[in-house]
Amino acid sequence: MDKKNKLAVFDLDGTLYDTTVVNFNSYVVAMQKYGFSPSIDYQYFKTFCNGRNYKVFLPEIIEKISIGDMERIHREKLNIYKQYLHYSKRNNHLFHILQSIKNEYITAIATTASRHNTLDILEKFGDIELFDFIITKEDVSNTKPDPECYILAMNIAAATPENTLIFEDSEVGLNAAKLSKASYIQIFGFN
């Protein structure tokens, strides 16, 4: 891919950007559209849902939800996500680090977010050109904590775990980073 032999992989939500409010509002509106009104507040969502796959957290907050309802809610969330992007925040400190290593490292995003929502936020902040490639949930069979997205990133970049550095914030993401055998840095306190 590049003459660079080192890879820096960044998670999106909670690492590069704080999108917790964006995701919370999008999911609440999507659930309400389909007649669900779980008693979920922002703090609960932030602690127990954000950063996790909807197929995991929706059944925890909506009893006996069908797969079809989960898919409808998720599709609606994807459609309305952009309406709430003004609530998102950029992690400028991490972007300064990214800029400082860009000449030495291949830079990538590996996220469980959809490609559509990933591109929306990158375009909003004008950051898409900072990354050599992007891996989203559509590119993998297994989401985090499975390390598939990080292993795929290393394969695309022809990088070894020893030459890879991962930036992550969530427990599931950190578990994926550990399982990939690459070095990783945990992002605290941003979201």
C-alpha cells in the first residue's frame, strides 16, 4: 500500500469523535418512531450502550424485541444520524498526534460504526483525507471485541502487530486491540 511500514489505527466513536449525544438522540427517535419507549436516559446509554453493537444493546433495553424491529430501528437511526451531528465533538488532541505521525505511519480507521455514518462525521469535520483507508462494520463479519477489523487493517497495510499502534476507548474495542496482538493506547475522558 505504501512505503511506510508502520500502522496507526484509530477507533471512531469515543476516540476520534465524541458522538454519544448523536447516537443517543438518533436511537431514541428511531425507537419512538416504531412505538418503543424504553426508560433509557442519556447516562444509561453512555455507560451501557454506546460503543456496542445495536444487536447486543437493543435487546437489553427493549424486552422481547424482534430481529426485524432491531433492523428497522437501526436503519432509521442511520437515516437520522446526520441531523444530530452538530452535537459531535472532535478530539483535537488526538488529531494533533495523528498529524504528527502521518509521515511515518499509514493511518486508518477501524470502527463498528456504519460506513454511511463514518463518512458523514469525517465529511462534517473535513478529516477524510487524513486516513489512508477506513474499515467499518460492513467490511467485517465479526464486530469488536473480535479483533477482525484490526487484523484486516494490518493485512491491508501489510503491517505486523509489532509495527501497529491502535487508539481505542471502549472495553470491547480494547479487548479487540489486545486480541490483535498490536500495541494500543487507551483514550480516557474524551466522551
